[in-house]
Amino acid sequence: CIVSKVIISGSGAAPGVPSLAYGFGDCDPKEEKNIRLRSGTYMEIGGVKLLIDTSPDLRMQLILSNIRDVDAVFYTHPHADHLHGIDDLREINRITGRAIELFASLDNLNVIRTRFPYLIAEKKEDVEPVYRAALHPNAFEYEKSFYFRNLKVTPIKLQGHNVECSGYIFNDGEVVHISDFRDIPESAFAFITRRPEVLIMPLTTPEGTRFHAGLTTLLEYAERIKAKKTIITHMAVECDYAAIKAQCPAGVEPAYDGYEVAWADAGAQAEGF
């Protein structure tokens, strides 16, 4: 039996908490769980180690959670708070001596290639992590499942954000990761064929914004998906930890930096990549 886990390495939105412009905002500064690095998630599922996005705070996230090995990074979208810590992956290359697989939609992968061309290493290139990070690019198509090692991955195209944004369904729903969104496409639910151990969704602000769902929408999706544990992350200065927690039903709770949940998992058997 393999123990799988999720660590919310950063639970904040783009400005972090406190933010430069608004300080703690509506958040109680005496509550340590209101101090938030920018959004980041680490997972170990069936022995596969992966990151969702690379925030500008990636270095500190990796240090604080003692993460020293990553097999792959799955990108949701190319906003700076989700992408621009990418260079810090070089330290993982240095430790492991191997390249890291990078997954994104073709359009988002092209953005990454344009902004950070020096980080992309094609499959046959030698890795020299002392000088630069080494990432192997892999493009996917939405709602076309594939395997990375023994991990089944189904990417979904989220709706309503101001750039193309990807969500991920791992192992038919064992873990469901939703990034910046207003809605989840109806077609995505057909790929969740088991009760999730963990559902992760972003809040940003309690009422929502033009490009972000609010707490009411998140709780509606949580009720529909019925994960064993629903974690709310990506919270800005409007989201006081205690205030959000007080509005959440059983099984749903706001995250904080370093939040961890683990479960026993037999793992999948197929091999890919």
C-alpha cells in the first residue's frame, strides 16, 4: 500500500498575504494561517511526485516543505503568480541530476517557451543543471487522458478566467485540481468516476470577481463532487481564514501554507512517458 499526499505549499492569490498594497486587508494579522505565499501545490500520488505550477515563492515553498524531488510540473496557466518561479526548478535538477517533465496545453506551453526559452530542454539534450533548469516539454489535448508513469491524467479546460486555464483529474478523480475559473465544463464530470480523496479549488475573494468564482459557487461544486476532503486555496486579503472556515460545511475547509492531507492508495498499473 502506497501513501499518497497533497501539500498546499502556497495558499495565497497573486499579491500574497500580507500584500504590499493592502497589508492583511480583511485577514486577522494575529492568525498565522492568514500569512500566505503565492499559490502552489505539491502531490505524491502512487509514488509519482509532481507540482502544480511554480509560483514566484517556489524556492521558499520547497524549502519549508522539504521538497527535494519532483518528477513533473503540471501548469494551469501562464499568469506570473503561477509560472514565474520556474527558474527555481534548477535546484531540483541539481539535486536529482535529471530533467523534469513539464506538462501544459499547447497554447500555454508556447507561452512558457516564449518567456523562458533557456529552460526548455528537448528530450535528447544533455542536462547541465548547474547553469540552467532542464525541463522536458509535453503538450496535451483537453479531455484526452494520458499516463505519466503510473498516473492517469485527464486535463480539462476551465471556463471564465481571463486566460486559458487547465484543471486536472488524476486517476479518474482520486485527486481533482481546479485552478482559476468561473465554471467547470459539464463534460469534465464524466471523467470523475470515483469519489475523490481530495478536491482543490481556488477562491481569491468570497464574493468572486469577473474572472474568479466565489465561495457560493465553490460550495456548490463541492456538494456535487462529494470529495472526501475539499480544500480551498488561492485566497487573497479578502479571505480571513476563520471567516471562510466558519462558512464551510463538514469536509470542506480553507487551506494554509503547509496544509497536508494523506491517504492510503493502491495505485494504478499502467505505464506511460
